[in-house]
Amino acid sequence: MMATNQPAALSNLVTQTTGISIAAVETNNVAEQELEKIEDSDDTAAAEVDGWIRQNEDFKAKGAGIPPAELNRRIRARFAPVQKSYEDFIQKYPKYADGRVAYASFLHDMGDEDGQSNQLAKAIEIQPTLPSAWNNFGNYYGENGPITNAFVCYEKAIKLDPTESVYYQNLGTMVYLYRHDVTNYYHINEQQCFDKALLLYSNAMHCDPTNFPLATDVAMTYYGIKPLRTNDALTAWTNALKLAHDDVEREGVYIHLARIQLSVGHFAEAQARLDAVTNPMYNDLKDRLTRNLYRKEHPTNSTPTAADSPTNFPAKVP
């Protein structure tokens, strides 16, 4: 996952996996309709399996439940006809690149990484201009390495479709997380890595300006930037607040705004944000920040405990 070697041209990666020929692209409406039916059956099976897993966790908590091996057997048996449908589809429409991408996603969920890689490589061989294939190949390399190949794939996806928000977000996340690889690959320093990631996130927001989860992901990024870019962080959380759909999301943002304001000594503003939080689900976080606020305002009266450390703060807004 932390590989730093420079990638070969991705055409070489595809050639090594599948050969060099580029086949004609099938754009059969009948094929598209058939694929949609298979994907619907895939979604149905996934929903059933998710229910089994949750139910089994509940049973285990009560001292019951079935062994993991038996549950895995049932899961694979449930997905077996879905996989057969994908395989039959690929055999029937071997040059339909979107079918390869869909099958690759299924294989990823099944834990078949080699199969996933082969199908994505074949999709790109068939249709080199299919951005979803490049993006998903980027996801593959992001999980399996080398990370620098993920950069190549995401950049290609963005070039092919510069209007798709998720491609910028995926590359931005890679740049943010794997800064050692980024500094070597792009020949920039760590602060420039942060700048690059934030620019990519900004482009993602430009493409999808009302996406609240994306806005919170962007705002969360600032917690990892040292020194803290306070004004930018407050702006990002304020933007997320404007996009919140309900009180739960709004109050989650209030918690984060209070945390930032507390860290820079804006005690009155932090208190006002905390006062606006009334949902019981945030009580623990609110109480922790309230204690920290009191200690900041009255440093001689008490000493913070380990439980009040910012490292214990949650990673995501619900």
C-alpha cells in the first residue's frame, strides 16, 4: 500500500495483463438493459446478505448466531447465481466494456482482486476512453498498490470526464493520505500536498456543490493539516452547515465549529455553538467540549483528563 516506485505507462499495465489489441466497443441497448437487470439482482442479493449479517450480529450478542464459516457459505451460495449471470453476460457481450466494469465491482465485493484487475484491464483494452474503468482501476491500486498507479488512473479518469465529482474526490483522498508517495511522485513538499488535495476537493465541490457528505469530508481534511489553517477550516465547516439537510446534520456541524473555535480561543463563539446543540445523540461530545471550554477559560481550576483529548474526537459527522 505504501509503494513509491514510479508507475509504468498504464498502457503497459494493460498490455501486460490482457494484450495489446483494442476491440470495437459494443453499445447495444439490449445489452445495457440486460446488465441493469443483473445489477438489480446483485443489489437485491447484497441487501439480503447485509440483513443476514446484522441479524447474526444481534444473535451473537445474545449468545446465539451461526459460525462465520457457515455464514460465509450461505453468502457465497446467495451470490453464486448472480456471478453466473455476470459470467454469462460477459460471454454473450465480450466487447461491452461497461459489463466488464460492473463485473469487476462484483468481484471486488467477493474478494477476488485478481479477477477484478483482469476485468478492469479488459474494459480499458476494449474502450480506453471509459472514465469509470480508469476510476475503478484507481480504486484497485489504492487498495493493493502501487499507490502511484492510482494517481495515473484517477488523472486519466478526470481527463476523460472533468465533470465527475467523485474522480476529483478519489484523487484528492489519495493525495491527502499518501503524502510520502505524493512528494516523491509530484516532486512537491508536504504543505503543497495539502494544497493539491484541497484543490482537488474544491474541484469536486464545484462539480457537486450541494453534496453535504462531500462538504464534511473536505472540512474534516483540515484536522490533519499542521499548523491548523483556522480560517479555511471555519469556512469549510460553514459551507457544510449551509448544505445540511436537517437538525441532526446541522448540530453535528455545530460540534465541529465549536471544536475549531475552542482551539483558537474563540470561547464565546464556541459556547454559542454548543448551546445550539440539543440532540441527545451529541451529549457526550457536547459535554467533553464543554469541559474543555471551562478548563480553557479557567486554567487554574482544573486539569484536563485523557478522556478530553482531541484524539478521541469522532472521525465523521453522522
